[in-house]
Amino acid sequence: MYPPAHVAWSVWALGAALYLAGFFQRVAPAVMTQELMAEFAIAAAGLGNLSAFYFYSYVAMQIPTGLMVDRFGARRVLSGGAAIAALGSLLFALAPDLALANLGRFLIGGSVGVAWVGTLKLAGHWLPPQRFALASGLSLAAGMAGAVSAGVPLHWAVGEFGWRPVMLFGALAIALVCTAIWWLVRDDPSERGYRGYVLAQPLAGERPSLWRGLAEVLRYRNSWLVFLAPQGVTGATLSFGGLWGVPYLVSVYGFSTQRAAFYCSALMLAWALGGPVFGAMSDRLRERKPLYALGAFSALALWSIVILAPRPLGPNVLLALLLAVGFSSGCMVIGFAFAKESVPARYTGTATGVANMGSMAGAMLQQPLIGWILDLNWNGALVAGARAYDAPAFAAGFKLVLVWLAVSFAAALATRETHARQCP
């Protein structure tokens, strides 16, 4: 018989726990901007680069992760990644200088970069195929829970205990997740005596080479399009909610840091809700392309209002727009079902890695580029020894994301519909 639902979802949940921890680490700098800029004596470009060191390795690991998961299984890859993530978090928490802090962020990003691909690989093996897009959305929701915990709760904790002790606690939490994955997760239900949803893999000696698998995935048009489509959608959300939104709201809207963190957390919560809704609707309708294109267009339109408004919006209007754009951005989870269904089943890990590489490439590039533009437009103001940026500087930086969003919409429109059917 197939695995009971509670067993299957429990296996998925352990992979999702690592994704949650990784998302916490991803957006944590957003509420520690002043502390980090003062601690390491850096300006906006340096802070953007410190944050982006996470993305440099995260993005670089996506295709290798897909190849490794397809060949060696999700359990080994996830537990190994969690172990390195715990070490990277420890290094970041104790770093005496910027170089080691950058190295810690680099190790964290590369190691938690296995979480999304590994979790979806587990979902593909342990859950029915018609639940895959929903599992993708719920995985995103787990990540958003990590992002929300890196908002107001993290701001409070940093104020009470300091940023270094809080990051040390994060390292311990990831170590516990590592232990749980190693002892409780298995790659396929057959290893627990259940019937699996995926045909047995060929013997090790019959498996195609790692790079041949990548070449096979890249033969499919949708693989390239689902690499491009999420870049603007995810990049805009993570650049704002994950780094620059808090200083923007403090400077332009006059919010306290705590209130600004709340608004960014609201954006992430809406993203968390949008993912499962878009995934479930896509599964029910057995349509991928229309919902993906609709979400990308909505995100472009809503961010345009937030960024191009001639004067600060009313607080309630701004909150409503951030909730709406966060929900619309949940469309990007459809890309992972798209990627999985567009290639033969044996290459789903690699295809998911390609899609997730695109998902994070936008944030990897946008965060430091926005910081560079902010420094070019800095008017010389300082707050507590750190640079402060005004509304024109932020407007110049944020216009960058609109171009990426237009690319996302165009790529979503160009995809070929799979009708929720697996490529043979």
C-alpha cells in the first residue's frame, strides 16, 4: 500500500524544516542593517554584498544539488547540507571581521541551497502526483514562516540579546534539523515497506552521468523559461522584504524599525499564503501557464504602484499593496511543477535545481545592484555612524526590479502548457 498521509507529510516536513531555517538566514540581515553596517564598518553596497554572499553560493548549488539528489538521494544531500549550514551559521555568528562574515554567509547559502530541491524530491516520491504543486506551495509557506520569524521576532531578539547570540541559537537549531533528517527521512516509501509513487531507479552502474542528465534537461524549452520566469517575481520580493524594505520604510515613511519589519513580514506572509493557493488551483485546473502569467503580471503592476508613486502612500494603502503583491508572487511555485512535468521523471531533481537557480538568481543580482545604486545616489547623510538613504535614492534603486518583472511576465507567457502531465 502507499504510505499513510501522516507518514508521507512528516517526511516532507523535515525537508521543509531545513528550508524554513534557510529562509530565516536568508532574510535575517533585513532587520540587522544598522547593527551589521556599524559592526563591520560598511555602506549599502557592502551590506548588499554581505547579504548576497548567501545567494552567490545558493544559486551556484542549484544545478549540482539537482544532479546529486537524482544520483545519491535526498536524505544524504539534505543531512549533509544541514550539517554545513550549522557550521556556516556558527562562523557568521562569531566572525570577527567582514571577510569571515562573508564566508559564513557563503557557507550557509550553499548548504541550505539543497533544501528546496531535496524537499521537492521527497514530495515527488512520498506524495501522490496530484499533490505536488500543493506541496511546492506549502514548502514555500514553510520558507515564509522562516522569513516572518526573521522579522518582528528577530528584531525583538536582537534588541534583547544582540545579533551574535541570536545567530548562535540559529546554528543550534539547524544542527537539530540535521540530526532529525538523518535518522527519520528515507528517499522512497519502499525503504519503509510501502509502495512508491515513482518507478524504481536503475542500478548505480546503469545510471546516466551527472552532466548528461543536465544536458538532457536543458534540451527542453520550458527548462529555460522556468529559469527566467521567477527571477523578477522572487527577486523583487526578496530584495524588498529580505533586505532593503526596512531601511526604505524607515527613511521614506518614517516608520520605526519594528513597524517596518512588520510590513516586510506581512509581505512574506502573503507570499506564504499565495504559494499554496496558486499551487492548489493549478493542480485542480490542471493548468500551469495562465495562473503563472496572471501572477507575474499582477506582481509587475502592483510593484509599479509602490515604486513609482509620486509621494509616499497612506500606511493602510501601502500595507494592502504589499499584501496583494506578496500573494501574487506566490505564482512562482507553479514553475516547479512546470519544471518537473517538462522533463522525464528520472531528471526531476535536476529540472527543479534549474528552476530554483533561476528563482534565486534575481535576488542574488538585485540586492547588491540596488545597494550600488543607493551609494551612487547617497546625499551624505549618516545615522548612528551608518549611511542613510533618501526617497530619490531608493526610487532609483527599486526601478531595477520592474525591468526584471517584465522579463518574468514575458517568460511565463512563452512557456508551453503541460496540463499537469508528466513528460514521458
